[in-house]
Amino acid sequence: MKTVSAAEALKAVKTGHNIFIHTAAAAPQALIKALVERGPELRDVKIYQLHTEGPAPYSDEQWAENFEVNALFIGANIRKAVQAGRASYIPIFLSEAPILFRKQYIPLDVVLISVSPPDKHGFCTLGVSVDTTLAAVQTAQIVIAQINHFMPRTHGDGIIHINQITYAVACDEPLYESIPGPISEAEQKIGEYVAALIEDGSTLQMGIGAIPNAVLACLGNHKNLGIHTEMFSDGVLPLVESGVINGNEKVKHPGKIVSSFVMGSRKLYDFIDDNPLVTMRDAGYVNLTEVIRKNPKVVAINSAIEIDLTGQICADSIGTAMYSGVGGQMDFIRGASLSYQGKPIIALPSTTSRGESRLVNCLKPGAGVVTTRAHVHYVVTEYGVANLYGKNLKERAKALIELAHPDHRERLEKEAKEVRFIYQ
């Protein structure tokens, strides 16, 4: 490992190179800044990433000829670039994303990462994000690491020896923090409905945001819950502290919280720091359906942009405008479906912020189907719960209309009759 300045390290990037950038809160901002400063000297550099937090200046219009951004999941910082056509999206299950690098479908020249400082044996860790980054580190020709004392040291797969690092840049900067906002009345009701579906001894998968937080806030009287999830946030901490989450009934990794990345507050990052209770694993393992299903009572809680009356789930686009990505939704929906007494759940507010119904007769033109009508089981809105598994199209349409906002139900029923989902 050679310790140099960020500017010196980024001289390793050449025209035509393929680069991977560390995920979510682990995005190494000092290295990103140095990369963009090199922009005028570079052409046709392809950047690959899952979603990252913080600035992504390489996606700005002025760098369109210098950097081509390819997202395996679209975050807010590059959404406008993707929708404008400057950046692009690679549709893929998160469980398969590491394969892109390990099998050289996308050969990597350089990977930019942020790591915890080396211990006395020379080992650093990928900290808050192992996900697909581990595969990138293992296959890239050049590894440039920002050594950051703010990065927690984590247990699991993301352990990297200094001999694997080509250039080290010492730069301490606080990690991106996601602070939860207030929970609306509708989100609170959804949380209560979902929590009522969760049995003692369940293993949970959830994301980040108001609905997962609302669900977790309603689980204080549950017992022996476990966590096996692609990511988690601060909402789990009170349940760990109270003993509700203990993993005692898990079959895979009993007693452990298993995750691929985390994102939240400094309190969360301090919680996972050198904590053997938490094991951070490769997304190719965490999201593998055959691993997920081995735990009993897996409850997978995911959301959607809209759902049609047959049960098709759009979660990655608003019509033709790409918004997020496939991510791990299908990995966990399928894993929970196959788990003993498992429950895959799609939870969403019945309307958008503009009052439009999220439950629709037909998805918007160009909308992507992330979870098919054959995979969907439970759907939850603030108006109740519907289990679509084994239901015919007529039964599904009627059940989903009951979950819609009352202002939209009459229109939805009329439209369902026109297309013969419901008999005239």
C-alpha cells in the first residue's frame, strides 16, 4: 500500500477506464472530488455504482463527454442525469450484481472505496457497505482507498488487507447520515397493519424510510425477532436494546444481524463499529433466495410506486422515467414466499403526494414490472390488508379496490368492469 494525496492517487485513472464507486454512505467524497478535478484530462471513463449518497458531480452535464455513469440502482443524486439521458441504468437483481464483476461481464480497472483504518495486523474493512463493493475490490486492477477514521470497523466479508490496496489516501470525513422524518398518519396506519402480520420468531427484511420505521415502532411487544436484510437503519436499534430483536429463532446465523449495507445516523454507525452481533456480508450471499428461505417466518417488507389491479408491482420507474431500480425486492419477495410460514409484503400509501391513486387499473405506459402478479402475496395500504395469493383476477381487483383511497374506488371499479377484470 502506497500512501499518497488524492490528486496523486487519481492519476491512476486513464481515458477509457471502468471505475466502481463505493456504495451509499460509504461513497469516498475526497476521491470523487479528485476524480472530477481530473475530468478535463479524461474521456470515456465509465463509472459503475449502486446508489451513492452525497454529491455526484461526475454526473453533471459539463462532464457528459468525460464520464459515463452506469447505475445498478438509481439514487437521488443521479436521478436527473438518468432521466436526461446523460447517465443510464443497468436492470439487475441485487443478488446477481456481484456476478457482473466476478465473471468479468464488466471488467474493472479502478475501484474507489472508503475503509476503516488498518488494525495492528494490517486489515481494514469496507465498513457500512459490503454489498457489491467487495466483488469490485476483488476484481479491479487498481484499488484506491480513502482511509477514514469515521468509517466503523465491521465484522463479516468486508475485510481487506493493506496489501490489496494500491493507493491509500488519508482523509477523515463524517459519513453521510440519513435522519428519519416524521411519520404521517397514513404511514402509521400501514405500520400497524404490517406489524399485525408479523409473528413472534419472524426474520425481518426491510428498507429505509417512514414505512419501515413505522412498522418497527409497532413491534415493541413482539418476541425473538431476527434480521436478515440487504440493509437496515436506526429503526432496529430500540428493538435490539429491548431484546425484541435477538435472532434466537433464526436457522441461518442465529443471534446475528445479517446485512449487506447500513445507512442512518452516527448512532447507527457507532452501534455496528466492532460489534460481533452484526455481520456484513456480500450481497450475492445476503440476497440469495436459497439463503433467505432457510430462515423460518421470513417477513419481507417492500414498497412500490404503483400496483395494478391484477397485482403487478412497479417499483423502479414512473412511466418511462427511471426512478430507482429492481434492487433486492424480488430476491426477498421470493425468499419470503419460499420460507416456512414466510410473508412477502408490499406496503404503500394509497395515494401520491398529489392525490393520485397508486392503485391503478393499468400501470403507466413504460412502467417497469419489478414484482410480477404471480409473485405478489400481501398488499397493505392505510385502508387495510389484502392477500392476493391464490386469488383470481376478479378477486384481486375487488380486494385491491378496497385498499384504494375512497375518492378513487368508484372510478377503479368502473375501469375494472370495462376491461372485464370484474363482470359487468
